[in-house]
Amino acid sequence: MKKTLVDLFEASVKQYPENTFLLEKTGKAFEPTTYREVKQQVYRLGAGLQALGVKKGDTMALLSEGRNLWVIGELAMFYAGAINVPLSIKLEESNDLLFRLIHGDVKFIMVSATQLKKVRLIKDRLPEVQRIIVFDKLDNYEEREIALEEVLQQGDAFLASHTEEEFLSVANSIQNDDYATITYTSGTTADPKGVVLTHRNYTANVEQSLTLVNVDQTWRTLIILPLDHCFAHVVGFYIMMSVGATAATVQVGRTPLESLKNIPQNIKEVKPTFILSVPALAKTFKKNVENGIRAKGKTTVRLFNMGLKLRQTYYGDSNLDPKGWRLLLKPLVALFDKLIFSKVRENFGGELRFFIGGGALLDKDLQKFYVGIGIPMYQGYGLSEATPVISSNGPDLYRFGSSGKLVKPIEVTICDPDGKELPVGQEGEIVVKGENVMAGYWKNPESTAETVRDGRLYTGDLGYMSHEGLLYVKGRFKSLLISSDGEKYSPEGIEEALVEKSRYLDQVMLYNNQSAYTTALVVPNKEQLKRHLERLGLAPDTEEGRKAALQKLEAEMNKFKKGGEFEGMFPERWLPSCFAVLPEPFTEQNQMINSSLKMVRGKIEKAYAGRISDLYTAEGKQLLNENNLKSIW
């Protein structure tokens, strides 16, 4: 059966014409746009694109902050038969942007005024680009640039001189296997690859995702992730669209930081039912809650902590476990909820039922914090190559530490390095088969053949299926620590725990490539270290201060070793024997973390190859080596 994104949109407009589809704040309040109004705007822009000369199969790029025009722009592309290359606004480097625009064979670009300067810088190196459509009004337009208003006027003229049937002939000719988007992944191990997703990939993943959470037309979400993300595409606006629900975007500030600061206020205004999140945002929200409680004084802090522990005990790690004696806590749970946690939830709009976390693995303690305040944070799992949703915890079923139950229909097998299926409970590579598996990588047959074999997607992720039918994701299958005796171990759990349990460690990357011991690259929290030195009466820029700071970092890491506070949490052999302190953090700017905030291991290893090899020498293994003393401040 034909089910493209155009078909999905048309069916929703027909069923929910007067429901609010999009919410956007450009002035003092969020303004609603109904499904019928969105359709009118999509038709005008889609017709304008046809009038501009966009042909079926052309690739277009979209570079803008999250806003109504992002969603309308992508849908309009489909009505002209085009394929969208969604671009991250975090692509500062002209090289990154240039690579995607050239490699993606982009002929037309839709861009916001704030992002236009990036395109202008490289425009002369993009001879294939015919027109650049600017969303916002400018005083003057350069060569090949055109105002959105002008394209819409051309669309009006096109619609006036053609029948609706003629206009829709392109959109109606799109089939399930036609390409919808080319999403470039900033991979954790290699150069970006263009993930080609078809119309059916998207509509299938919408159907699959709805088997996990029962979303209906009354639901609202505020999309705080960038809209170019696959996750934001499917769960942020296409799932909402399919059921007649509402999607809001964050109010765009003059700077990225200002947009970030708008999020808490926007959450209160939109009153979302659920929010998509990533660990970094979850940690920021947690910090804000804790700061707010601290500001109310010691009594409130005591009550909050007591209530938090009580609720965490009552709800436990899973709703699959019988409550037993914990049922006795129910009246107390309700009391604390009324006194404290209902007020905390008002900061999240008062109607927020849960967060869903994608990207990196969520720390279990973080999940327990959110279940404690009454807004659970559910771990999901997916990747762009799977459009992206593969599994998730949800209100009906959750177990912290797991990535939840699989979407339906889907086939997931766990395989050993030879591709042989492993039994339940055994760790191996997660392999996926379903209608959500990508068509392949754009102009990259070698990588496609390596990743998709017999319709099965080899994810490169390590995990296992439990006897409860839950998926556990343990990290990257291809970025494992490998000891000298060939034993393998996934580093992500240790890295997350080191950072989560210590305020002195901001980022940690473990390394072991067939060596006798594991080492670590460490980005310290310099502010916390300076406070520690103040308490010791030491100045940071003295030799004693530097030594004491390094010794503090070592003590934090030793907490996981024998005799330490967290002894036994991880096998001792995989904990770092020594570490190198790095002079700068891993950021998107230096390309050491990607847009999903995952470390790009290949780039980090390459950049610090000298420091890593130094850790395997007698001198480099010493804590107080010259490099560490130099890099600590």
C-alpha cells in the first residue's frame, strides 16, 4: 500500500483540519497554526518551488533554527518532488557545510537570515546551487538569493494558472521507495555519511513508534532538539502530525545561547505532554531544579531529599516488578507530591508526563531523579540508519538501565562478530530488520554494503535482549576496549559513571587497543578543582596547587577501585591505570563531539595520539608528569 509522507499529511489534514498542528512564538505569545492553514502554506510554497524549476528527484537543503517554516519547508519540498538535506545550524565550519552541499548535489537551499552568512561565505564554491530561498526579509539580496515572499507569490500565480490536480500530480507520483531525506551523520568513528531515508522509512517508523506510546490528538510537545535530527523528525513532528496533535518549537533568540535560555519559559507556556531530550539537557534541567530547591532554604532541601528517596523507593527501577510492601508508602508518596513535587512540575508546565531520551545512554541515577520528581525520563534507542526509533521504555513498561521494548513490527537479532545469532542474554552486535531500515548511504556503495546486508542493518552497537524482552544497549560494538589477551569491553558505562559521580570530571574517554592496561583522556572541571584548592589553602598556579589538583583527580578515579566508594561497579581491569589531562574540552567546534553529543573517538584518538602513546611509557604513566602539570590549568 502506498503511504508516503505526503499521503500521511493529506490524511491528517482531512481528519483534523481545525486542530492546531504548529505552535510558534515570534512576539509575546505562542501563535497556533491549524492543519488546514499549514496545508495552505505548504501548497503555496510547494507550487512556488515548482514554478522556480524544482524537479522531481532534485536535492534541496534546509538550514534554519526550529520554526514553523522548517516543517512547512520540508513538506513543500515533497510537493515539488524534492529530497531534503536537513543541515545542523551548529555546522560552523564552512568545510562541513560545503562537504554536505557538494556531496548532496544540492540545487536549491532554504535558509534563515541568521544562517545565510554561512552560505554566503561559500556560495562561490557552489556552482550547482541555482537559488537560495531566504525565509526572512532582507534589505538587499545577493546573486541567486530570493525572498520567500517572492517564491510564495510565484506559487499563488502557479496555483491560479494550474488545476489542483496538475499541481498535485508530482506529489501523488511519489512512491514508498522514493527518497525523502539525506541526513548526514557526524559519525563517532569516521567522516559524515549521508543516510538516505525513504518516504516509507518515515511512515513505517511513525507506525512502529506508536506501538510503544499511545499518543492522541490532545498531546503537545515542545521540540527542543534541532529539527534536522532524525529523532526530532519522527517523534517531534511526524508522529504528532499522524494523530492530529500539536508540535511547538523553541522561541528563536538572537544567539544560540539566548534560544537555550528561552527553553524553561517556553516549557511553561506550551505545557507539553512529553519532551524529547538528550543527557546533556536532562542534566541542565536537574541542576535548575536543585538550585531552585536550595534557594528555598534548608528545610525545603531536607523535605525534598526525603520525598525524593521515598518516591524512588516506591516506584523502583521498573513497573514490571510487584510493589509488595512498597504499597504501604502510597499515602506518604501522595503527601510529598502535594507538598513539593507538584510545585516542581509546575516549572515544566504542569502537564508533562515524561521525557524520552535518545542519543547517548542515560545514567540510571538521572532516571531515578526524574521518576522521583514525578516526570519519568525514559531511555530509547535508535539511530539515523533506522529512521531512527528501534526501542524505548514508556509509561506502559519501563526498566531503568534498559532501552525498553522493541517497536512493532521489527526483527532484532544479536550477532557475534561472524554474524551468527546469539541466544537471549548474550552480548553482541545489534542487527535490525524492518521497513525503517535506510535505503543506504548517499553515493557510498562500499559503506552501504558493509552496513546493510540482506536487508539487515548492522548497527555497530553492542547489546543484548533480556528474558523480559527488553533491549539493553551497552555501547559501541566497534569502539570497544581490547586488552592484550583479546578480551573486549564497552567503555561507555565507565565513562558515564566517572563523570556522573564526580563533580571534578567533565569528560572522560577510555582507551585500550590490545595493551596491558587501560588509560584515560580527562577533561577536568577546573572551577571545582580551584574550589578544592581554596579549601586546602593552595593557589592553583603554584607547583603545590598543580600537584594537589592532579592528586584530587586521581582520588576521584580511585573511588571505583578496590577499597573505594564505588568498588565493584566495574571490573578493575578496565578502569584506567593512568590518565592524561587535556588542555581543552571535547566540543562540537573542535569536532570531538557530534551533534548528538557523543564523543567522536576516531578524531579524539588522532588529535591526542601523542598523549595516548605517552601513557604507555614509564614516565607518562606517572601522575605528576610534565604534560599533566602543564595541562591542568
